[in-house]
Amino acid sequence: MKPAHYLNSLKALEATCRLGSYAKASDELCVTSEAVGQLVRKLEFHLEIKLFDRDLNKKRLVPTSEVLDLLPDLSSAFRCLSLTEERLARLSKPSKLIVSAPPSLASKWLIPRLHLIKDLIKEEDLRLNVTSNLVDFNSGEADVAIRYGAGQWEGLVTHKVFGNEKLFPVCSRGFLEKIPELNVLEDLKKYTLIKDNTIKDPSFPTWSTWFRKFGLSYELNEIRFLEFNITLMAIDAAIRGQGIALVREHLVKDDLNSGNLVRLFDELEIESKWSYYIVMPQNSSNKAKVFFNWFSKCGEDL
């Protein structure tokens, strides 16, 4: 394989194509715009082709169609180089175990229990990547991840925890004390219902699912909703007495035990086919395996 003699010029070309000007490329590459232009012209001279045209207003560089065809491969190549550099850099530093977890589970379940693993993994060796997005293990975004879903992640070691999760209505003790006793299910419609819109999948159970299971009419115009697109905010609103929320049991276990929340209509619950899973790549580190085993056992014991 022939070596690439014009890596800096190729980098200048990629940044200029992507950002649209020498000036913007210079900010990203931390060199002057004149230097970026010189690198691009050097590549043009070497290849004996024209790489850019200018638009009619002379304000923006326009890559030729041939360059645009090559841009995805060029950008991908530099992303690979950047990831390789990051991996090499990590070799010179003590390795941290990066655990990815959705915000709701991280806040409501994982963080309060991290002290249970301190004898296995020291605090300074652990880093939490709190996100609802699926992380890319190949990019170094995480070593092990906690995911919520149906469990279909090919190529990963998975273990199901918190299976057969239930959803049921809750409210704060103060909210319950201020309203007349809920004698029948229809009384729910008198009060504000907190709706968690975080999960968009139509198969995920919602208030409408709960109402239908117990034979209640579900006319939107007769129900007051307070809606959130973040689960933590929906739970917090219920704790603060803003209404009645339909919640996932494992996220409110501690709040129920502490009295922050009160469960309504005992035994009236709906089951979700979704569960929490601990996942990691096949070739994971020993630290990742330790956390994987700890989380698997800890979840099963609850």
C-alpha cells in the first residue's frame, strides 16, 4: 500500500468541503485560512485537477461533483484516524470503566447503589455516560451499557434484569391528602394525569393502555394531562404534587419506600414487554465483566 504523502492537504480539503470555507476550516484545524488555502492548492497542483469552484456571489467554496462523491470516504477515514488516536492515548492513562445508562435509571436506581460496588471497582476507575442514545462500543463511548427495550442487540453479551416490569399510578402523599378519596377508577378523570412521552414506540404501555385494561373510557377531551418528554421530570412532578403519574416500578422503588410517592389502586397494574438489559461486547475487559456480573446479580436480588 502506497503511503499518503498529502495527509495535511487531505485534511484541509475534507474540512473545507464539510464547512464550506477556508475560514471555517481554519478555526477547526487551528491554522490560518491562508494556510488552509495553500494546502488545498498544493493538493490541486499535485493531482493536476480542480477541487473547488466559487459560487456566483463569491462567498462560498463549492466542491466539484467528483470531490463530493469522495467526501464521505474522506470524512470516514479521518474519523477512523481520530478514534485510533484516542485509543492510543488511553493506553498511556489508567483505564476507566465507562458505563452507559439512561438518565432515569442512572438517577433513580444506579447512582444510589454505586457504593455497593466500591470494593470491586474504585470510584476513580468508573465513569458514567448518561444518555438515552445507543452508544457505539467500537468508538470507546462505553465499555458496558444498561439499555431499556426488547433485548434485540446482535453481537453483544446481554443479560435481562428487572424483567416483567409493571406500570401503575402513583402520586405524592400530600396530593392524596388534599383530594377526596379515590373510591372508583372513574375518579381518576377528576384530576391531572401526568403523562410520560419519553418512549415513542407505539407498543409501549401508556395511560390509554391502563384505562383500556380496566374497562375505562379514554376520551382525551375529558382528561387533564400534564405531559413530559423526560421520565425523570414526570416522576419529579408527581413527587411535587402536580398530579397522578403512571410509572415504571423499578424507577420509583426508592420513592415508594421513602414515602415520597404513594401507589394507588393496589394490584391494578399493566405489564410491559420491555425490560432493562446489561450489555457488553464479546471481548470486554475484566472490569466490564465485573460490573456486568454485579449489575446482573444486584438486579435479580431486588
